[in-house]
Amino acid sequence: MLRKGNSKLYFLAAALILIAGGCSVWQNFTAYFNTYYNAKTLFEQVEEEREKLNHPLFEFKEPKLPGSAQTPVVKVIEKCSKILQFDQESSYVDDALLMIGKSFYFQSEFAKALRKFNELAAVEDTDLLLINQYWIGITELHLRNFDEGYNKLEEVKKMALEEGEDELVDRVYIKQIAFLNFRENYADAVDLSKELLEVTDNEELQAETYFQLGKFYVELDQVENAAEAFAALDSYSPSFEIEFLSKFEAAKLQKQLGNVDESLQLLQDMREEGKFNQHFDKLDLEIAQIYLDKEELDAALELYTIIDTTYKNEPSSGEAKFKRAEIWEKYFRDYDSANFYYEKAISSTASTERKNEARAKSSTFNNYFKLKQEQDKLYKQIIYRTDPESFYRDSLAYADYISRDTSTAISDSLLFDRDNLPEGEDEEEKANFAAIQDTAKIEDKLVKPVKMDITADSLNTLIAKNLFNLGNVFFGELQVVDSAYHYYNLIDSQYPNISFKPKFLFTYANYYSSIGEEEKADSLFNYVYVNFSADAVAAEAAKRLGKTEITETTNPLELSYLEAEKIYFASNFDTAIDSFYNIYSEHPDSYLAPKALYTVGYILENDLQLLDSAAAVYDSLAQKYSNTDYARASSKKLNFYRSYHRNIQDSLDLIQKQIADSIKADSLANVIPEIIESDSLENQNGNLPDSLINSLLPGDSSAVIEENDLKTPSDKKEKVYKDIIKPDKDLPDSLKKKLR
């Protein structure tokens, strides 16, 4: 077999033979050579396009090929495949195999790439053996054959060192370090980075390695070592980007070391140099953060505003919007303004992570605003009860307002003060921000009065529940504990007889624990543990106290319920249903009655899939225990079920009407009843066929039903049983999915 060393003689001899052989043979040879040349040119174009991506040197994940390289890489594979078909003996075969393998690698088709590299490895005496082994090693890593890939690279590194292949040695080290970085094995990555610094003579690579070494030290929380590594690269030849990043990271590290003023000075010096003007937005963000850390709020807000408006197309603009929202939320506690900027951040140039945070914040605030509106509405009911005339006064005032033209004249007292807008806002931003404030103030004034027809006890329950939800927003989501305490204390002092007392007291105990008042927290946990042993939170309270979880009770009804649960968990569904139903029917006024009835419905729905029967049980639950968590938990399912049957009936009525309207003669009239009686609309059991139900169901009604929050009978698999009324035929799968 001829190899590369003999290629020139081979092709010279081949050329003579081809000339002697005739014109057609020469044309074939020319086409072969042109195919190789074109493939090589296209492949070099692909590599150049990859270089333009400026992919971080020590990042393991391969970048996606740019669009400009997508077509060329496919053509490389096609042309190189033709070369392999033309002549398996020429030196071009080696290059063709390597180019195909690398092309597949660039496309992240690692399995295909490995097959081609292995084909090349089987070629005898190839000059590409060592570089091919390198590609096999890194491909194995991407196929998650970590040991094989890493060991292969070790072999290549050893051979390359022996043969003086310095560039290949560098490449192996880079890939190994990138892999360790990917695996978050920072300690070994540090050691390997130090080895690379000792063996390489490439000053630009040394500079970038020092930078990466500093980042590894940061991950290991070795701040001083990190600072030294960032400073060391100045002695080499860093690229412009690495020089900026190292100085930038060094400045941030000074703040981490507690040298805030020194950090600020370094950042300001970098900005004043003018050398890094394309990174001014990053410098300004870090400077603004220092102002914020020092609680120089005006300076921070002003600089974030400048960043937001100056670098609109940069990620820093989105980050600035998010930080402005945080300032309004955490420092000024102006939640309307905070929500305005969080919503702006959602559609901004911010990172995906920041957008998700902003989206969660906005959802929290919208929930908070709804709870506040509901609280105002509920408090109004107290006024209407103590002063019945106030409802009529409010109604008259509202009627008078809406009868006037308010589109052009709004009281100045309801308008936001435009003079208080931050400097640097563009006019559109100012208008949007002020409009939000106007709307918030106007809506506070203009609420249509509503008088609720409920008992005083029900009203107090609703108020307490709403206060509890408000407290939870502040405690769990906004983490403003003083506001959380305000609402929890109101419940504790004014609403002692709430139905959700165990859950409230457990949360209240968690509040005290969060502020370090463990004695009060333990007292409340113990109260829950002793007085509400049948409630699920008692077990959690026991854990917090370090006590044995409650597993037994002496209450006969509770023992009956526990026994029913055991039957259920043994999958004896019929018997379990009877047991739970007996608890409900024999003790309808017990606190366990709604829970037992809900469990019956749950088993029918989820274990026996008797959805008609489950709906009947949920309907009874809604009628008899409407104010319980169990009725609320099943309400959406029940509403959907009712809506579904209404839609079916409406559709049947429409079909019947269309049939009636279309009857033109007595002969047709005689046929219609036979059609209806024999097939599509109803069978003998009164159930609709799947085909009609599927055609009547909405295209996407899954959003109507949400997964149950309520957990019963325990935190295991909440299942619950068959029905007292079994329908003659089960519902189709399409409806089961909607009800579940």
C-alpha cells in the first residue's frame, strides 16, 4: 500500500499512465483531484467559521456550527465520500477520513465521527495516527465514555511529548482541563493547569491559562490565590479580551476580600483608561452594584437607569432593569414600581435566568395585588354590616362617577408626580412608568361596591384566610418578615377560631424560628403536636421538635379512618370505599367527614376511573362541605365535568335542530329516528360513543384542570376509591385525561 511519502511518485507515475491511457482516464483523474481540492477548501472554510465564534478555550461543550458553515460541512462529507469510493489506496483517503470524522464532530454527530476515526486508525502506516488518536479521545469524552476518552488523551499526550509535538501537547492539556471544568473537578483542574503552564511556550496560552486558573480558585473559594493568578497573566501576552476579563475579575475579587473602595477605584480606573470602552456597560454594572452594596441608593438607581437606556441592545440593559426592580422592591418597598420593571425585564435582553427570576417576581406581586384587593373588599363588608347606609353611599358615588366623562379629566390628586421620575429615562419609559402609577392610584379610588351575602362567621373565615395568604407571600416569597409578622399577628389576636389553625400555628412557629426565637417556635410546634395530633402538620411539628412522629390515636373515629387507609393501601378498593363512606355517613358533622368523602371520590377517579361516579361524590362534597379545603380541591374537576356535559348537551341539541331543519319530506322523516336510535348519538345505556365525545371536546382543555394540591389519605400516593353509583359504561380516555 502506498503512503504519503510516496504520493508524489505515485501521482507522477499515475499521470504518465493516464496520459498514455487516453483522454477519458485523464479526465477521471482530474475530477478526482478537483474533488479533493474542493473538499479541502470547504473544510478550511468550516474551520475558519468555527474560529470566528471565539468559543471559550476551556469550555468543554462544543459550540453549535454557525449557519454559514452548515452547508459547507455537508458538502465536505459528500465530496470526501466520493474520494473514498474512487480509490482506497491513495494518500488522499487518510485526509478524507479525517475530514469526514471532524465534520461529523463539528455537527455533534459524535457516534458517526468515532466510526470514521476508527476507520482511519485501521489504516496502516498513516501519518495521521497521532492526531487521529487525539480526535478519538475527545469524541469518546463527548459520548460520555469518560474513562476511555481521558485515558486515550493521556496516551496521546505522552507520545506527543516524546515526539516533540508541542502544539498537540497544548491541545490535549486544553481538552483535559476543559473536561475537568465540565465535571466541576476544580482541584484536579488546578493541578493540570499548573502543568500546562510549565510545559507550554505559547505566551498567549499561558495568559489565558492563568485567567482560567484564577476562575478555578474562585470556585474553590481560594480568593487570594485567584487574585494572584489574575495578576500573573500581565507578565505574558494576553489577548485584549483576556486582559479585560482578568482585570475585571481582579477588581471584583477586591470587593470579595472586603476592599470595597479599592475595588471601586480599580473599576473606575479601567473606565477612565478608555481602552475598554466596548465593555463600559459591564464596568458600570459592577460600579452600580458597589453603590447598592454601600446603600448609596440614589447613585445606584441613577447609574442603573443610565445603563438601561444607553445599552439597550446589550444584556446589561436587561440586568439593569432587573436591578432597578430590586431597588424599588427591597429598599423603597414600592411594589407597583418594582412590578413595572420586573415585567420590563421579562421581555428585555436579560439572561434567561434573570428573565425567569423576573417572571416569578411578577407572578408574586400580581398575586399580592389580588390578595390586597380581596382584603379591601372583605373589610368593606364589615363596614357595610355595621353601617348599612355606607353601601348605598358608595353605590351612589360610583354611579355618579361613571356617569361623568372621565376620559379627559382626572383629578390631580390621582396622578403620579412626574417630577419624581429618575433622571435618564427616555420619554416613552417615563410615560409608561407614570401611567402605571396613575392606574394604581385611580383603581384604589374607583371600585364598584359589592355586598356579599354571607354570614359573619364565613366573612371572618375568609378574612383570616386572606390574611394568612398575605403573610405567606411576605414570609415565603418576598422574605419580608416584619410584614409577615403583621399579618400573622392579626390572625393570632383577632381570629382565634379559624378552621386552619394547625397549619397557621405551624407556619407561625416557622416564622419565629426564622428570626432566631427558638423558644417561641418550639412552644408553638409543641402546641400543634399535642393538640392537633390527627392533622398532617403534627408529624412535621414532631420532626422539628425531635420527637417520634405520631402514628397512633385513641380517638375511635380516627382509628376507623386509619384502618380505612390501610385497606386502601392494600388495594382493596371496594372495601376501602365502603369504610370511608361509612365514616362520612355515620359522622357527617365530624371534621373527618369531608376528608372521607373526598377520599371516596379520589379512589373512584384515580384508581377505578369511574369518572361519572367520582363527579357525583364531588358534587355531594361541594354541596355539603362547600367551605372546606377538600371541596375547593375538587371544584375545578367538578366544574369541568359539568361544563363538559353541558357542551355535549348543547351539541346534541344543535344536531337535533339541524336534523329537524333539514327534513324536506316524510320519507326522510321516517329515516331519521332509525339513524338516531341505532348509532351515533347515544347507545342503549345512555352513554355517548368515543368518536362523538372526541369531536365535541375542545382542542385543548387540559388547562382547565390542575393537579390536586390536597394530599389524602397521607403523603404516600393519594388514592381513593370506587363509587356508590357505578355507571353502566366507563367514559372514554379523552375525558379521563381531562378530568385527571
